[in-house]
Amino acid sequence: MIKGNFSGFAERVGIQLGLFFSKIPLTPNQWTVLSIVPAIFGFYSLAYMRRMDYAIVLFAASALIDGIDGGVARVTGAVSSLGAYLDGMIDRIVEGLLLFGLMFYGIPDYIAPGYAWIALLLFAGTGITSYARAYAHHRNVVTDPTKLRRMGGILERPERLILVFIGMVGSFWNPLYLSQAIALGSVLAVLTVFQRMWFVVKNAE
């Protein structure tokens, strides 16, 4: 609703940000990637430091940087399909960091229970890895079916299921093994997302 009703205002603000920040020697894509840095620290502030005040400032900084990249791209004439792809992917990752940070923030122990890791694995492993491929095609960054099939990654669906099954079998000896397997899968799933994004950057058409 806000985006639809205030798109003109948002675009004017973006242009002003672009005019100001285009003086800094960073490309729009570099600004896009930079927006994930404060979000990572914001996640850490929520999940491990339990500091909501730090998190608010850091995620606000991430949102500001996210507005800068589009403005810089427009004022410098550097709008591209690859830029739109990176912007959409980073947006999803930042949203995930915020939501999972809030979830971990509500858990009293520093070591998250198994269901928290399951949620992260479902989000990153099942959702975002598939989205990374589909969004590349949607944005016409990589359209060659052969290239799309070769996108791959360290933890695709078969590997993800094998890892979970190993954890399930291990739980007969120690329930902690299942949580550890799912936690490892969550980390590898996140790495897979970045692998796919890098693949798209290298194979952009």
C-alpha cells in the first residue's frame, strides 16, 4: 500500500539520495551488497546480544543503504537487470535476518532449540535457493536453460535430505545429533544461496 500510494515521493527521495551518494566511488551493485552488512550485525544484536536498540539502528541503516543503490543507479544511468536481481535477493536475505533475529531474540537461551534451526533451514534451504534460480530467469539475467541447470550449490535438495536423515538416525543415540545436523544444514543452505548469487553474477547475460 505504501509503495503503491507513495511511489512518486519514494522515487524523489531516491533521486536525492542518489545525487548525494553518487559522489562516493561505489557502484550501485556495491551499494546493494553493502546493505547486508548492517543487517548481519543487526541479526547478531538480536540473536546473541539481545539489544533491540542496536538492532533498530542497524536495520534502519540497512534500509537506508537499500534506498541509496537504486537512486545511484538512476542518476548515473547504471540501471541493469543484474542490479535488479541483486537488489531483490539481498532484500529477501535482509528480511530473513530481521525475522530470524526477532525469533532468536525471543528464545531465552543462547543455543537455539531445534525448531528454530528447522525454520531457518526451510527458509534458506527450500525457499531462497529455489528463488535464487527462478528470480534470475524472471529478471532476464540468466535465461539459458543449460546455465540455469548448472547453477547448483553445495547443499541442494538431495544433500539437504541426506543430511537431515543422518541426523534423524543419529538421534537414536543422542537427540543432539539431529539439532546439530539441522544447524549444519542451515549454515550450508545460506552458503548455497550466496553460491547461486555469485553464479548469476558471473553468468549474467
